Amino acid sequence: MKITEKNYIQQLQLHNEEALIYVIDMYGGLLKAVIRKHLFTMPQKQEECMNDVLLSIWEHAASFDDEKNSFKNWAAAIARYEAIDYLRKYKRDLEQLCMDDVTAAENDRMLEQLIEGELSREVEQLLLCLKPLDRKIFMKLFVEEESVEQISEDTGLPRDVIYNRVSRGKRKMRNMYLKQKEA
């Protein structure tokens, strides 16, 4: 069967390898650009990340809903989040390394600062649309990886209120992101 613009999503959902090749041909440049933007400090990890993105698209093609989003945006979002996950994983790996050599330790610290800076800019841009308390909750929950119970104790807010604020904040950020993409 010939893969075309009209049937590639359906064929990808049926796990037709030719459909994946079509996706690579059509959207490979976009996916590489998204990955490169986030992993500019780690060029050696970009190809590995691209492979993981394609695997994720392959495995989760059935969850794609064209009524919610275009395939292009859906695939770019997968690439973005996969690249951010690579940054987080690499940051954790850096923290676990023994720093025997002073020069290597300095290089690692500089690289870690670059990675943290990139993550910080991404997070700040996402959280700009939220109120200060909601930003604090998001930072504690998703960046500092604190539990809802800890956040509840720190802020004095009940757990239900925190869950509601997180839900509304996610919806608000999603809407802002979609508006920016349309513009």
C-alpha cells in the first residue's frame, strides 16, 4: 500500500513501517530541530533522542487524536518532552558521578549549569501565565518533585485545593501554548 498524506496516520496506528518512514521524511527535520534546540549542549545525545522520539511516536500512535491536535504539533511535543527528559536524566547522571579529576569536575559543573539554565528558561516561560502561588506549587511539585502532602504543609492549603490549582494551571498553560502556536 502506498503511504500518502491521507492515510499515513491510520497506517502508523496499524504499525506499518512504511508509514514511519513517511513520518521521518515529512517531519524528521522538524523533530531534529526541536531536539537540537533543547540538547544543543549534548550533540552526542541528539541522535539517540531522535530514535527515542520515533519509537515513542511508533508506540503511541494509537493515542493520537486529530480532533485535539495536528500530527505535526503532536510529534513536535513528543520530541520536546523527550529532549527535556534527556536533559533531566543527564543532570541526574552528572550529580551521581564521582568527581575525581578537578578539571573534569569543572567541565561537568559548567555543563550542568548550562542544562539547568535551559530547563529554567523553559520552566519560566511555561509558568509566566500563572499566579505567584500557583507558580510556587508547580515548581515544588514538578521541578523540586515534592509530594502534594509536603506542599500542603508548606503552603497551608488542603490537598484538594492544590490538585484544583494544578489542574487549572495545566489547562491555562495548555491554552496559552495553543494560542502561541496559532499566532
